[in-house]
Amino acid sequence: MAAVEDRHWWFRGRLAVVRTFLRRYVPPGVGLDVSCGTGLTLQALPQWVQMGADLHTLALRASATRGHKRLFQADLRHLPVGDSTLDVVTCLDTLEHIEQDTQALAEIFRALKPGGCALLTVPAHPWMFSSHDRALHHVRRYRRGELKQRVLGAGLQIRKLRYINTALFPLIAAVRLISRDKGNASDTEKVPAGPLNWVLYQTFALERLLLPWVPSLWGVSLLCVAQRPSGKPERETRTS
């Protein structure tokens, strides 16, 4: 990740889409990026997340080289923060690594202040599970209804739930199905050739302009903006 994520189309495109949904649904505040990896999210979204937590020492060392200081070694099921202390939690492509994902969601609920928000992304469609998922140590890919049920079951309200990486979905789905049983290989381990990487990034990142307004019926991943209830009635938001 440290070698490729600053340039790889998928990491950059996901970040562009995530930033758009944060701007639209989540006020800036005191925030934690869980499974912060090498610190790209912390670097790119300082208005929302200023602290990072990761299970792996190597990842935290990589984050520290970017200048991040508020880093914690922690499991998402046991966050090193007090009850109701965070305005924002970002959890990007993390839940699929955790067997007890309901416990992780309950921990996010505990850490958020009333009215605080979490932005989650996860890989979609169990039928797409392939060598890519095995290489990244995924436990599962999610159905839309499954993620919705687990988020609501943790006590969180859903502000927005939708597919992302929609335009590239047919191409990626075909590649994943073809490579389903071909060893353990991930297509995020190296950066594609320059022109291809640029086209893929532009295609994915274009969704930052379209997705807040256009319904999505499919996509490689799911994005969910969830909120801990504040006790005040929230304006109803479509989840499509």
C-alpha cells in the first residue's frame, strides 16, 4: 500500500468519492480513521479525521512517516477512545476483514457522540468473491440489505447507503469472475500503466460529481453514511 496508494487509481478514486460524501453529509469535527493503513486518509481528510488506529505496527510506522502523530495500535472491536467522544469515524474497506463485524459496528456506535457520523465502505456482492479478496484477507463481500441490517442493528441511523465504483462495475466484475480460482492475486498490488491508470482514476473519480444526485443500482463497493441518534428528529434521507 505504501508503495502504490498515492498513485493507484482505486485508492485515489475512492478517496475522491468519500470526500464528496463527507462534505455533503458529515460536518467536520474530531475524528478517527480506523484501519488507517499508511495514513493516506488522514493526510487527505484532516477536517474530519485527525487520529488513526490500525492493528499492524508496520502500517502505523508508515503513517508516522507522513507526519501523523496521533496513532494507536488497536483492533476495531476495541477502540482506544472513551464513550461518546468522536464526531466522525471513517472505516474504509475494513469491516470485510473482521469475523465479528457486528461487534465492530457496536464499537463505532459507542465511540461516536450522539449526532456523530461514520462513513463506511465495503466490497459488494458475495458472488464476486475471488482471488483478489483472498489476497486481501477478506472474510466476506456484502449484500446491500445485509450491510443495512447490520448498521441498523448496531443502533445507527442510515443517512445514505449506495453502491460506488459503478461505471467500472461490468469490467471489474468480469475480471474478478475470470480470476475467481486463480491463486491469490490482488489487482491493487501494482499501479497500472500510466494512461490506463489515468483513465480508470478519472472514470471512478467522476462519480464524486454524479453519485450524490443519481441513483445507483450496482457497483463494486457499498458506501454508507451512518449516524448515532442525537435524540433530535433527523431529516429523512433517501438510502438509494
